[in-house]
Amino acid sequence: MLDRRAFLRNSAMAAATLAASRLAGESARSTSPHLRVIDGVKWDKAPCRFCGTGCHVQVGVKDGKVVAVAGDQQAEVNKGLLCVKGYHVALALYGKDRLTTPLLKDGDQYKKISWERAIEIITARVLKAPKGFAIYGSGQWTIPEGYAAQKLSKGGIANNQIDPNARLCMASAVTGFLCTYGVDEPAGCYDDLDTCDVCVLWGNNPAEMHPVLFSRMMDRRSRGERVTLIDIGTRRTRTTQFADHYLEMTPHTDLAIANGVMHLLLKRGTYDKDFVERHCNFRADSEPQELLGKAIDFEAFRRGLDKYTPEYVSKVSGISTTNLELLADLFGRRDLKITSLWCMGMNQHTQGTAINSLVHGLHLLSGHFGTPGNAPTSLTGQPSACGTVREVGTLAHALPGGRVVTNPEHRQQVEELWNLPTGRINSTPGYHAVKMWESFSTPSEQGGDIHTIWVQATNPGQTLPNTHKLFYPSRKLQDKFLIVSDVYPTETTRHADLILPSAMWVEKNGMFGNSERRTQQWFKMVEPPGEARDDAWQLLAVARKLYDLGFEGARDKDGRFIFHMEVAGKEIQYWDFKRYYDHNVDEYLFEEYRKFTRLKHKDLAPYAEYVKTRGLRWPVVQQKDGSWRETRFRFSEFDDNYVRKGQGVDFYHSTTKDGRAQVWLRHDQPPPEAPDEQYPFWLCTGRVLEHWHSGTMTMRIPQLRSAMPQAYVEMNRVDARRLGLVNGQKVRVETRRGALDLPLWLNGRGDPPQGSLFVPFFDETLLINKLTLDAHDPFSKQPDYKKCSARVVVV
Amino acid sequence: MTESLPPPVPVQTARLAKIGLVCVAAATVGFFSVLRDRESAQGFSEGTEATGPEVSRALSYAGLRDRSDPDSIALHQLAFDRFLSALPASMAPVSRSPEDRDAALQQRASRRAFNGAPPVIPHVVDQQAEPNCLVCHQTGMVIDGKTAPAVSHPPFASCLQCHVVASAPSGLTASEFAGNSFSSVGFAHQGGRAWSGAPPVVPHSSWMRNECGSCHGVSGRLGIRTTHPSRQSCVQCHALSADLDQRELAAGAQVVGRGAP
């Protein structure tokens, strides 16, 4: 039963001390306004650790351990429901092989070292040659962690050599938003899923990858509502089983399909003339190619689409003219609300930026934009790809709050806010992820100038494409040094020179930003195992050590430490880990970061507001009565505070500075590699429901591991029969880059059409990324993991 | 409709269509139990005009999976009628011991990571099929001595989102791993009573457990089965816990900053 006195005491304390404890970590932690104590179990809120959906869970803690998890009924995202990963998220803390002590490579062995020694080694690598010290981060970094890394890299070491794993997962979505609206991230939100009449999935399998969002939409059918689901894909999945229409396309032909639908809308005159006249400009690729392209007029746009007749598109894409007309019929109707969803299918694409802009263009051209249920919405795979990577800007070219290093005004603003001497911030962008690892794997004397990479919260040894080229060569080069902060041994730590044990999830304070612009906060609830420590602390301790050693970059223009924090006029010495939680360092970092968010109207509320809620969607704008109000429908006058009165819809960061969005003309180009006589299959890689990314956490959860214990290759039955292969047989999948033996699973989780294969990437014992291609999008630099050519050999 | 299409599915279309969506395991059991029936005297009598959901021709295994074939549908209908009739009557007396309770709770615990975690699926499922779980799990039934419990929560659309199979699909094998030291708090035991004759309060969260009969009804495990299954309104006498159901939160924490409309 609830200890009622404890509950009342907590509630009273929460109310009384919340304001006072603004910077007090320990006291803020114990006074979470959501804390409940039932039968000796303390329950508090936290966002789930896994995907970008951003469900909230209730975390039950007893005797210093997490003992249970429940769906959070107060959470608007998931309304009390979770998926199988979310229900088992607590078990991710308790794999028996957690990393608990810093380890330094010593010949073939690793020896335990102290944290002091580890920090010294890292600072020595920085001081050796600051230019070549890179940080490889993550969409799993919390917002304060990413902000600390960002400031250390751009404002301290000042070489801009920081890029995240999110480059591999949503960079094309970013460039798609930028070239269309002039500002990143979706206009709509998950509320659209509650009201749309039609949902179009572009190479997306939310039934497995974003299950809670998928069921939020599909459960409407159980209530008697009608939702038409259209699945445009290259393989039948669990999502397909729910679809009203499955449109099977030849890989890489999505551009032709989007163009074909726009062609029909123009030809039939069923596009939204009023919306286009008031809110849209037209755009096409420039020579040389630049992200923002060049202006074209409506007639040029129309002529450019002439070739995309249903017959042509059908021939290219394999989709019937009937189905193309079905799409055109739906988009041509004003009485239907249409939401598009996509994730890796469109983003991991050598024309990722182009297809992203075309789907936005289709929604703009047809006026399916800006009202509830009408939205082109990209989903993210990581819990804070939006919050940490896209908003804090932990990318090689970016500064916090949507700024870029190449813009002198932006550099000046950031230098001012960070109190840095003028000119501290480097105007040359660092290397994007693929280039960073390529440089790391290239001998210094051949121009590989990255000598050290510090990896946090990600597993590039498993998730980079074409690891034979990008990852392993560096491990044979004497002067290259790999530092990895992680929670478990991974393919990356196995090849690291220095391994640092990290605290994870509710072992630390944190904040995430999900796919619908929602910023979320949680408090530390349990201690990390052994000597594991917060990633933010690791970064700050290195910064402090640099300061102590007299490194100029660790000082602001007044000579103070760049991460100087004070409470009541007194500097706090949080770099001593024993004192790290004397105060809430997260809150300090967040409040500093928050000042950057106004420029692009991504206003964040004070930390305390996020403590109170299950997240708020930016822009969060303060009202006359002092309260903070979130925005669900961005650019729409009825909801977005920043839209000019009378505009209806206003793209107030338009690249053409006229409040209009850009509808792009983009032509389809051949993929870098396609099936041929030698390698006759398409090879697609991806995830499965049970496992999240490289399986570091989920493969240590017995229930998930039992249900999906290893990687496999899916093939069509007809192909298997032709090759004389049977279910369960071990086969060798080969590409021009590598080979991998896998069991064949016919009629498995998905069903690829003839001539294509699918292999999931979660299994660290069967590394499919030794086979994938590192070719990438020209704008976003995001590689294409979804298609390359392969062959299958009997072993 | 052209002549080449199969004849339309008769009368009970809605129910039969649902019955047609059968999971492989149940289909196989069903097929054999009906086969046995047809060989017995009562099953099929020569010269009689087949009426109702009678089977008029043998089906191949492939035919069994054909969801539009009326014979396939009828075959499954027969099987399911048998399973449903195997459920104990709601007026049948229930006698149970503390050992039965322990056994039931132990079995329950064996299928969950912790109290509140979705149970794993103890049988094979079609990894690709649209969720047809409700064919068996909507009302609950007894198949070959094994109970398929009715779902305890409202029927959400995507069952496999939360429930995964307990053991890997054939052909996939798990390698060794270091293991996991997570340990949960104990499972709910008997709810407290105000005095010896008072109805016990509900000792677990009722969130997503609106169908008490799922565990406590006539097809529930004996140890936790109600002694009075004929009474349908459980929460009339057994009080729910606001604490366990997160209802304190609703009163205490407001959703702030909610935008229009």
C-alpha cells in the first residue's frame, strides 16, 4: 500500500522546494513531483531509452535497483501503452557484463586504470595535436551531454571535429526540411495520427520500428474509425499486413513515384491552387549543386514533371498505373486528411535529400499541410536524434540552435553567449561521419589527419557502413587512438585503446528530444555499477583537466573555465565526481543551452517546466499569465504563436524570405550499385521489433534475445527454390566488400520480393555492415544501407 | 462479379471471416480434431444433405490457409465450436487449494520479466500474419487440455507489438551470453481483507486489465480462478487500488502547457 505520509511529504516538499532547488541535484532528485511510493517501491517518470517515439515509462525502484516498469498513463505520446522493448527497458541496466572500470589496452590485454589516469590520457591526446582530436557522438546522448560535447569541440578544442551516429540515420531528413522550409524538424506531430484519414508510409515499417505510434493509429480501427493505410515499400513487413494497399516498388524508384503523383495532380488540375499561390515557391537543383538550389517558375516545374507519366513511372517503379492513380486520387481530394510517415527507407538513400523534399512537395502541392491530420512527418530512430543532434547541433558544420559555423553572424552570436574571444570558433566545418572515420583509417602520412576519436553512446564498429574500409584499418595504425565510452562490451570497445564505463538512462539525470519536437526530462534514480560515470561528467572532466594544464581553449575571454558554474556566487567543483550530484549540472547546462534556441523559434521552456510534464513540444512560448504553452502545429496560425496574423500558414524561416515553402523539382538518378550478372540480388538491411540498433542493450534482455536470437537472411521462396535452398539452410551472402554466412529464413519476419534479400543489423556476431556500401547523399552525407547488390552462395 | 470467381461466402460472413484468420498452431490442432470427428459415427452420415457449417470435401494443408474458401472456413468453425464447448460452465463448482494458487502464480511468473510485463507467447506464431490472435484469445478457449486465455485488456490491433514468442522461430538459435541480473519485486498475492468475511481488494494494477475473467474466469488457472464465476461484475465487491493504477498522478500532476485547440 502507499505510504501516504511519505507521499504527502514528497508532494509538499515538491511544491515548497522546487523553485529553491533549481540548481540542486540531490534535493531536486528526491522531490520529483511525480514520485509515488507504493509497497516500498518508488515510482517516477522517465522517457524510454530506446527509439525516437519518446514514450514515457513509470520506473519502479526498490533497494537501489529498478524492479519494474509500467506504461505512463499521463504521457500523451503513449497514453500508458508501451512496446515489448519499452516494457523490458529496465533489464537493459542489468546485463551481467556491464563495463565497470576504465580499461587501457596493453598489448593484447586490457588493464584496469583509474579515472584520473584515463582523463590524463585523453587530455594528452588532445594536446598532442588538437586539430586531429575528434568526438563521435550519438542521438542517444542526452541534451546536456550533447551540449557539453558541442561546447568542448566547437568552443574549446575549436576544430569542429564532432559528428554523430545520427548522420547515418536522419541527416537527409534534416536537409529535406532545410531546403523546403528553411528550418529543421516536422511541422506536425503525433496528434496527426489520431485524426488522419489516410496514412502513407514511404518505405517505413512502424509496426516493428515505432510500434506505439503504429498502434496509436491502428487502434482507431478497433474503435470503428476508418484509417486507410498505404504501404509503399520494397518488402512485405508486419506493417503490410495492416495496409489497405501495398505498393511494391523497385528499390530506389521512390523519386519517380512522388514525381508521378505530382504530375497527375498538375495534369488533372487537382492540386491545391490556392495553397500553392499563397504559400509556395518552386525550386530546382543549381549548377554546381547546392542545398538551396535555384528558383524556377511554376511552368518550369510543370514541364519538368512532363516525363513522369503513369506509364513511365509504372515502368520504372513496378507500381501499377492504377495504384499511381489511387495515390493521385487521394492527394487530389481536399476532404481527406493525409499524413505521410517515413524513416530510414527515405533517409538512408543516396538521393535522401531529394526524396525528402519531394514528399514535402507533394503535401504542399496538394495542400495536405498545416491542419490536424495533414502532415509530412519524418520519424527518428534514436531517442534524442532531434533534441541532441539536430537542436543542439552536434554535427561537424553546426552550432547550437540551428546555427552554422560558416556563418560569421552565427559564430559571433555563439562566441558572445559563450563569452569566448572573437575568432575562437573555427569557420571551417569538420568532417562528417563517413569522412571522419575514413580519415581515421587513413595513415597520417597519407593525409589521415584524425589521430584520435572519442566515441560516446554508440557502436560504430557495428553500425558504420562498409566497416572493412571505414573502421578496421585504423586499428592497425600505430598512431591512431580510439576511446570508447559505453555501458557494455561491443564490437567497438573490442577494438578500442581506451574503454570508459558509462552510466546509462536512469543512472543519471537526463533530457531527450523526440520525433515530434517534444523535450523530455528525468532524474537519476539508481547508482551506476562499479565506477561507471556519466558521459557529461567525462566530457567536463576532460575540459577541466585541459584548463588545469593551461590549454587556452578551455578558457573564456576573461580567463575563466568555459564550463564555469556557480551557485550563489561560488564556483562549484563538480569535476570531482563525488560532488557531481551536489548540484544539478544537467539543469545548469540546459539553462545555458536554452538561450540559443530562440533564433530559429525553437524556444525551450525553463528546466523546471520539463520536470513538471511528460515533455513539451517546442516552440514553448511564455503566456501573459507566466505559464508556458507548447506548440503542436508549427507554421499554422491557429496554434503557432510566431505565424503572422492573417497568414493562415506562414513559413517564417523561408529560404526565400517571403514566408513561402519550396516545392522542389528533383529528378531520379540511378543508384550507385544495382543488381547485375555477378551480384544479382538487392540487399537491404534494417531492424526488427525486438532489437534496437546494434543490440548492445536488447540482446542482453532475455525475453528479447529468446524471441529473436540471431541475424538471418530473408529471401523470396521462388528464388530459394530456383537456387535449391531450403528454410534454415546456411548460405553465404556476398557483396563486393565482404561476405557473411547466415541462416536462410523463408516466410520469416518479412517477405522480400524476388531478386531481393533482407538482413537485420542487430547481431554483433554476424556483422552485415562489413558488406554494405558507404556511398552517400551529396547534401546530407548520409550513407545508403538499404540497397547494394549481392549474391548468395551455398556453403 | 465474373464467373471465374469462387462462390460468395454464405451468411455468417463476419464471424466466418474472423474464424478464417486462424493461427497455424490452432489450425493444425483443429484440422486433426475434425478429421477424427469425421471418421467417427456421429461425424458424418452418408446420404444426408449437408446443412450448416458441414464439410463436404477434403482440404489440402495449403487449402486450410485459404481465408476465402468456404470449406476451410467451415472446417475451422467446427473446430472452434468444439473448443468453446470444452470450457467449463460458469455455474460449475470451483474447488481449489493454496498449492493450486502457488502453482498458478508460479506459472504466471514464468512467462513474465516482472509483474506488469507483457507475458511471452508460449507457442509458435506466424511471424508475418496480421494479428489473428483474437480468434482464440478473444473469448478464451481450451485446446487439447491447454488454455488459451481471453485477453485481459481491450483488444488492441497490434498484439505482437508487446507479446513476443518465448522461444526463437525454428532455424534461429541463441548463442551464449553473460546473462542478466534483473530481479523484480514479488508477484501480487492474495489481496487484503478488512475482516475475515470481507471481499479481498484487488492486489494488482487494473490498468489494461479490465477483463478479470481472463485470469480469474472459467478458463483461468485453477489456483486463481474465482469460486463464483457466475457473478460478472467483479469490481462491485473487489475494490481497485488508486495507487497501483497511477490515479494519484491524475489528481496530483496536471498536464500543463497544453496548446490549442
